Amino acid sequence: MYTLGTSEGTQANRVIRYLDTKHMNLEYTTNSEGGITDFYFPTLDFKDFKGLMVRLKKLDGVTLMGVDSKLTEKKIMKLANLIKEFAPTTEEVNKPKWLEALKDYLKTWKRKEYKDDKHRGEEYYLDIQGLVEMWESTLEEEKEKAAYDKTNRMVSEDKNSKIRSLIRKTIRK
């Protein structure tokens, strides 16, 4: 099944009018949600769909969205899907990643067998030391990034204040 999207309202109405007058026997369905009207074409093959897209793109006042180079529904990724894909989930936000790392260590230590208690203590120490080093380096990187951002913000604000003072001087003259 092939799909396309356009803005709800005038653009969608123009597409519907075109489909109903030029392609009266064409089977399609629409779904309007969030200001976007999606058109679904279950009976079209690739060649016919591509030809339809070329003709629709030539219509005056119609902008098509959600038509990718492959022209397949499976390949279309809408912005909402990208946000969901890359945004952290509520669970990830509420659970610190270091807590998860510690839980993983505990599971590993529980399953692992050691020669003796001394060996076990050394393994625990090394694992915790590695985790602490990772945590410290991440915190250090975050501090450096924050300092860099603050410096850039200060430079930007300094430039803005210089521009404002120059504008004030020019207006006074």
C-alpha cells in the first residue's frame, strides 16, 4: 500500500477533487489527524503511484508530504515517529543509567564463581573502580560542555550588548 500526505483543508480538498474527477475509479481512503491528511492507495502498483505523484506535484497550490524516494509506506518516517524513536522514554528519564549499571554488576557478581573471598573482593573492587571512572569522566565531560555553552552564551550576549550600544549611539546622533 502506498501513501501520501498533504495539509488538511484547501490542499487536501484539491487532491480529493483531482482524484475524484481525473481518476474516478481509483480506490483510496483518507485519514485526517493533526493538521495532516493522509491518502492511502491500496490498489496502486509502484508505476501507477509514481505517475500519480508526478501529476499531483504539478497541481497548483498542493504540497505533498510523506512521499519518500522509495515511495513505500514502510520507508516513510514521519517526524512524530522520529521523535518517539530518539527521545528518551519516561522510564529512561526516571531511572538513572548508573543505577542500571550497578544492577547489572550485581547480577554478574551473583552468577559468577570465585576462587576465594580475596579474589571476589578484588573483582568487586576492579568493577566498581571502572564504574566510578566512567561516571567521573562522564560528569567531567558534562561540566566541560556546560562551561563551553556558558562561554558561548556570554560571548553572544557580549556581542548583543555591543550591538545595542552601537544602535543607541547611532539613534542619539
